[in-house]
Amino acid sequence: MGRPRAAPQAPTRSLNSTFGLGGGLWQADAANSREPRAASSREAAWRARFPGDVQCEEIPVEQLRASAASFAPSTSCPDGIPAKAFTLLSDDMLEALSRMGTVWEMACAWPTSEAAAMTVMIPKVTSEGERPITLFRTVVRIMAKAKSWRAAGWLEDNSPEYLNMAKGRRVGDGMWRTQLRALISEEQGQQSAEVMLDLHRAFELVERGKLLEAGILAGYPLDVLIWGLEMYSWSRRLVFRGCVTPELFTSRGICAGSAFATSELWLLLCGSLGRLARHFPHVIICIHVDDLSLTACGRTLVEVASELGAAMRLARQEIEDVCALRFAEHKTACVANTLALARAVATEIGGAAEVGTVARKLGADYSLAARPGAIGSWPGAGWPPPASGAAPMAAGGLGRPLPPGPCRRRSS
């Protein structure tokens, strides 16, 4: 395979639209590209106190070896070193690697040969199009994954019922629960509606200073957080359709592809969504990475629309003013068990929301309108399906499976 073409021959318009080069997220530093970028004022303030206030821990040899073994053979390795190769190292070599990593972490300075990454576009699994992912060098990925168990422990201890990425939960769990509530509401003569929201470029637009402040308030392991922030400040090259840019640096954001990214995004959002849940206890919240949904049930169309409209106004305020993020308005959808209710909700929340009784959610055809006769035929002939397609059980101790029909996952 030949060498990639140089950046001047790259499709500039495609790069700008794909990576947001014109939005101030990326900065070139051709004069001194290999030197670390200056940290933001908040980061610099914390790094000035590091490591006195933040305890660094060496990664145990067994943990490093397990981390290396957990990567699949097909895992990308931009430096050409497979992660599984590190399982062949002796205990002494892995211990030396762990000690070097601790020194780099305490100094907040990695070797320039390792402090680099590539951002590439990969196909989306649940929909058409592509998404950016950052590929770090193999040593960095192994050590980051070995430390990520502490971030995972914090996530497990700070997982409310509306967090759909918590341990033991699956992508479709929130969707099944929402559909079940909608069916029960219809059985009780109520109306239900859901507002589906997407955070616009959530990973790329995170303000790192706000992330540090959130970590201090929420008790997040600060050594893990500072490790991640150091990784995000490294130089990167953008790879797109065989073209490679010069070295660039990000002025904000975290990286999809980092072992800490999911827990860090939740760290930024958890306070705001907690306040939203306390202000609107009857609105059902569900968050899966950067996909947020708000569901409400009520006796009348006006009651449901007003409740969701008020919740949406607070959600916008929290996301924009506190988290410094925003919703992708063109991806907002209102789904209800009647089209009239969906339109009323869309009017209340404002913006150009898609309206209907069926929408696309987390890779599945999704509806809040029950099939004719579906409720009356529970459990129905041929339901539940065979063990190979086990049915999700109803929440709330009802002890009966959700009827087939409203949600059908596409084979693609």
C-alpha cells in the first residue's frame, strides 16, 4: 500500500464538514508542533497542584496483562504494534512499563513519540453515515484501559435509573421500558409522548475546564480525569479518504475512542440531568451516551404537552448554560400514541422537530402507538419467541413480556 497523499491535496470542503475544521475546534501549530499545547487556565491551575493533591497509583502487572489481552486481534494499531503482543512480555518488563507510565502521569508529560493520535472516520453501526474516532498508540491504549476500571467503578456508583449505559443494561432497555409504559398508559385511557434529543457533537464540544469542575464536585477519580485530559491535548492528524492533515491540536473536547470518554460525558451531564429529574419527577428521562429522551403520560393532550414543554425548557437551559453543549435541533423527534399529541408537543418545545408515531431510535424502528389488538392478545400466540431471541421482561414486576410489533430491529 502506498503512502497517504499530503494534506494540500485533501478534499477541503469534505474535511471542513466532516471534522468541523472551520469551527475553531482544531488549531495548527506548525512553528512548534511537537511541543505540548498550553493548558487552559483551569487545567493549568490543577496541574500546578499535581501531584500533591492527586495520588497516582502504579498499574499492577496483572492488570496491564489483562488489559492487553482484552483487545481483539483485529483492533486497529496505528503504530503497527498489536495490543496482544504485550501479553508476551515478562512481568519485569510490564512492571517497568507501569513505573514509566506513573512518572509520565505525575509529570503530565508523555514522550513525544507516544503523545500523538489519529482521528479517522468509521461507519456507524446503527445508521447510515460515518463518525469520527480517535486512535491512540498501543501503549497508551493498554495503560488507559488498565486504569479505566476506576472510572467504571465511579460510573457504577453514580448510575441512576435513567442512565442506560450502566453496568448490566443494554442499548434497547430504555426503549423497551418506554414502550411498555406507553402501552400501560393506553390501557388506562391515558396519552403518552416522548421527545427524542441528540447532543450536537457531544464529544468534540466538551469544555475541559467544566469537566474538571464536575469531576471535583462528583468525586470522580481525579488522576484518571487528568490522564484523559492530557491525552486529549496531544497532537492529532485527521485521516479522511486516504488524505492526512498536518498535526493539529484541539481547543476543547474529549475523544470517542478513549477508554474514559463515556464516563466523562456522563460526568459532565449527571448534575444537570439530576436537577431535571428532581424538578419533573413525573417525566421519564433516559440517557444513552449522547441520546436523551423525555417521556410523559397524562389524561389530556394539554397536560402531556405542557409537561414536556416545561421539561424541555429546563433541559435546554441546563445543557446550554451549565454544560456548554447544545441539542442537534434537526435530529429532534416527537413521538406519541396519536399524531395530534405529537404535533402539540412539537409546538410546545419549539424548533423544527420531526413529528410522528414512529421514529428511528438507537438503530430500531420505534413506535409509541400500540398495534391494533396487541394489548388484548397478551401474551399472544407464538409469544414469547424461541430462546434465541429472548423477550425483554416488563418492568415494575408485571411478570409478562412486552407484546410483539411496536419495535422491530432491522437486520441491517
